[in-house]
Amino acid sequence: MSRSMPASHFDKVEQITRKADDPLAGCPGCHPLGTAIGAAIGGVIGAALLALAIGAFIPPFFAAIAASIGALVGAFAGTFAGRHVAESLNPSTQEHYFRSHFATRPYVHPGDHFDDFREAYAFGILTRQQHEAETFDEAEPTLHVQWDQEHHRLPWAKACPAVCDAWDHLSPHDADL
């Protein structure tokens, strides 16, 4: 029975990926700027739409109340939309990045699943940090031996492109390193 990556590797990957916490809100994926912009746009659109939709049928005082209600509903919806857009443009964690781009990778074949490659991405993230001064080609023989010694489920021939992908995605100057 093959074993998966040692727990210490997963712990290190968690520490690396958790560095993506938003500095203002203190949590991954919060995106306060995207959320605020979404709330503001949603509030304005909601207020305008509800005021226009029912403003012609009710007195101005009630139109103002309707606009306020529309602003609240629009801001609430805009908050979620803004956060979603911001997260898709700037993923909070490396795992999220690789998961969301997995299907577009040239080494992924029909029937492949992200979870099969998760260890390879995690290994690439960790080893990129450890071999900062080397290119992937320089480090690849060492990585191959290390991968085989750790008895990962995925054979090196299939894992290698995903490990390389993680290396290419992370530069030595990346804030996540």
C-alpha cells in the first residue's frame, strides 16, 4: 500500500498557502476591496432600479424608502458578487489557483482529477522554496529521487509536469515563498 505525502509536507504547504490571507480582513478570500466595490455598485444599481420601477406609482416619500431598500438588497448581492469576481482574479491560495486552472494544463488528460495531482503541486511549492537558487532542470534529478523515496501515489513521470508547473508559477520573488 502506497502512502501519501508525509504530514509535515502538508503542514508546510498549509503554512505557505495561508500566507495569502488578506492583510486587511485577516482571512483568505475576503477581498475587502472587491467586496466594497461590489457592494457600492450593487447598492447604487439596486436603489436606482427599485426607485424607477415603483417610483412612478407611489408618492416620493415612499419612493425614497423603496430606493433605500433597493440599495440594501443591491449592496448585499453586490458584496457576494464583488468577492467572487475578486477571488477569481486573485485566488487566495496556491491550491485554489491550481485547482481552478487544472483542466487547462497541457499535461492533464481526460479522466485525470485534481486530487491525483494535489501532492505534486504541494511538492512543487515546497521544493521551489527549498531550491530557490536553482532552475527546475537543475533540481529535477534531486526532486525525482526525493519523490520516489517518499512513495507518492503518482509516478514521477506523471507528477513531474505538475511539479514543474508549480515551479513555473512561483518565482523566487513571489510573496508566497
